[in-house]
Amino acid sequence: MSTASPAAAPAGTPRRRIRREYLLFLAFIAPNFLVIAVFAYWPVLYNLFLSFTDWNLIAAAPGYAGIGNYTATLTDPAFHQVLLTTVVFTGVVVAGSIVLGLALALLFDQPLKGRGLVRTAAFAPHILSGAAVATIWLFIFDPGYGLMRALLQPMGVTSPDWMTDSTWALPGVIIVYLWKNIGFAALIYLAGLQSLPKDLYEAAAIDGAGPWTLLRRITLPLLTPITFFLLITTIIGTFQAFDIIAVMTAGGPAGSTTILSWQIYDEGFRAFDAGRAATTSIIMFVVLLLMTGLQTRYLEKRVHYR
């Protein structure tokens, strides 16, 4: 009587097992890929299609416009102003969030009484809806009876018409957006500060390093991964700012607070020009993609991972 050796097993068995494992893997990830494809990739592709059309959202089908939307948008002086406003708004908000968030995190990391309550108060605006925050600040900025008037009047300064003056509207929106988002940056920085190795600070202190040297030589380099993360997420979030602008200024006065996200809404749902709105959104998508890629390529080299 002969017994089958392990070598006599069917040659196709390992392949069938590997195939079953792949099918099981695909069965697990298929729902996720389906959701991503339907709610992420398809809208981008359809938006790209709309950017080559002329459609007022009422006609039965969009008409083909070629690259006319891109030509008209990129050569429009009003669009150039929107780009400039977006750059100024994004630059100030990102820089302010990073610097002020780090400063608050350094303060919250000190052994002070009541710091838990202060941390909660600083982070609370981030979880509030943008519409609620904007409504609160409309009352604060009101030149007739707002809190800002009450603070400036004792110093002999007249409170400006923040939301109706094209000179002050953008700074006012920036102040509100910073107030809402600084707490998030501070909380992320605080988590990073509390995870830093204490032995490095002790060794540097023994060598005679002062607070400024510790901050510049140890703290900031070790926090570069967090700074890199906040830089990318804050830029993306600022480009998508909409709710605060919608409630406080609606892009005005005279377009002084119109950034790309509001321009897309204005062209699509107020001017009923889906082609131009899609074109602007594709341009914003490309700009964000390029900025993220450049940051990943050049700034990540300066990141110090422990």
C-alpha cells in the first residue's frame, strides 16, 4: 500500500488558496473603494466634464464649450483679484494659525492653575459651527453697539465699519477665522510638546542652554512633523472656507472678501453658470494639488522624525 507524499499534492492548490485570499481581500475593501469612487472620484471627473460645457443648470443638457471657460476665467481681471484675495487670506490665516497656535501651546504646557479650563475655552470655538461663530462676531464688530466699539471707544478710537467697508472686511474675516481655528493648532502642538523627550532638555540645560536656545534648537526641530501636518491641513481648510464668509459678508463689499470657494458658489448658484463654476473649482483643485505636492517634496526634507 502506497501513501501520497506532500509533493504529490495538486499543483493548483497553492494558486487556488492565493486566489481565495485575494478575493477575500477584495471583498473587504470593495465597499470602501465603492464609497470613495462614488463620493470622491466621480464628482471630480464629472466636474472636469462640466468645465468644458456651457450650462445654466436649467437646460436639459449642457452644451460643449471647449476650453472657452478656462480662457475666459484665466484672462478675467476679476478672477485675478479673487486669486490675490485667496492668497492673502490663506497666507495670513496659515501663518497666524501656526505662530499663535504654537504660542498658545507653549503657554498651555506651563504648570499654571486652571490651565485645563483655559485649554477647553481655547479649543471650543473650533467645534462651533461657522455660522454661529460668524453671527457672534457680527455683533462684536457692529460699530454702533458691538463689543469692539466698547473696547476702542475709551482709547479714543472709532470702531470701523468692519463688514461694510472694503478696507476692513477682509481683516475682519481673517480675525474671525483665526479665532475659530487657533485652538485646533494649539491642541495639536500641545500634544506634540507633551511627547517630547525630557532628557534632551535636561542635558541641554546642564550645558547652559537658555529658554530661547531650547526653543530654537530642540523644540522647533522636534515639532517639524506637526508643523508640516498643520501647514497642509490648514491650507486645504482655508481654501475651503465658506460658511463664515457666507454669513458675514457674502463675498462683499465690492468683492473684497471673495475667495475661490465663494467664487465657485457665486458662479454656480447665483449666476447659474455651471461651466464657469466647474472651471474655477478645477483650477482650485489644481492649485491645491500643486501646493501640497511642492510642500511634500521640499518641506518634508526639513522634517525631523524621531
